[in-house]
Amino acid sequence: MEIVRLRSGREICIRPIAANDAPGLRLAYARLSPESQYQRFLASKPYLSAGDARYLTQVDGADHSALVATPIDRPRYILGVGRYVRLAEDPAAAEFAVAVGDPYQNEGIATELLERLALAARSHGIKRFTATMLADNGPAHRLLRRLARTGLVPYGEMPGHATERRRGAIDEVVVELAA
């Protein structure tokens, strides 16, 4: 558990996700706007099933790791979550994702989560993160540019990604983790 002060001055707790966070994760997801839900899964997904929540909270910390951000005084109220899952076809790579509740976006929660995930990933032999995101997801692309200055260095883009910047187009991004 780590206490972090955000750009807004708000102090939050960042900690590993736990199996008993499943109900809180489902509630946090339900609080996301439909647009944020779509950006997270690239499909309409109005709720997380019990099975989804189980998968997303029962992690091993090495091949599948997740961190949550919570208010200091409400440790089960999830403001945001970041995770990586090691790729079976490339054990030196992991897919990462982050979701932050709409009212808490632009405070730096995603940056704080991903910086810590990158450190954890490197300690488990992961050398790069991959992500699939909407080409018009400006906040996600800005996050990656900011992280380039704080320990994650953009590596390039995966072959065959959509190069058009149109609504609904997909970018496949590869981010090399700093050593």
C-alpha cells in the first residue's frame, strides 16, 4: 500500500488488487460512463459479470498483476484500476489496461498506476507493454506520451494496426519498459 498525492492535491492509496475487491470493482465499472466502458473493452459492455470480476481480481502478481487506486479513508471504493497480463506467445510482453472513474480523470491516477505497474512488470521479466485502444482516445495517447518522460519509452506500433485516425479505428501500441 502506498499513499500518493495527485496533481489536484487529493491523496489516494495505491495497492494490489485483492480477490475481495470483486464487488467494489463491479460497482466502480458500473459508475463509468458508457463511453469510458466502451474505451476500456472496445465494445459495448454495460456491466461486469461475476466471472469477469473474478478473473480481474484473482491475479497471481507475476503473469497477471493489477493495482487499484482508492481514497485513503475508503479502501474498498475503487477510483481506478491498472493491470497487465503477460502474453503467452511472447513472455517478455504483457498487455496493459487502465480505467479511471470519470470524475477522477485528469488528476494523474492513470499515470501513477502505470508507473507502478511498469516497475512490477520489469521485476517479473516483462520488457514491453502492448495495448489496443481507439485511435481517437486522446487521453490514452496523452498518457503514453507523458509516461515516456517518466520511465516508459514508446517503442513503436505493432504491424498491421489501423493508421487512420477516425472514430472507431484501432491502434495497437507497443511500449518498451525502461530498464
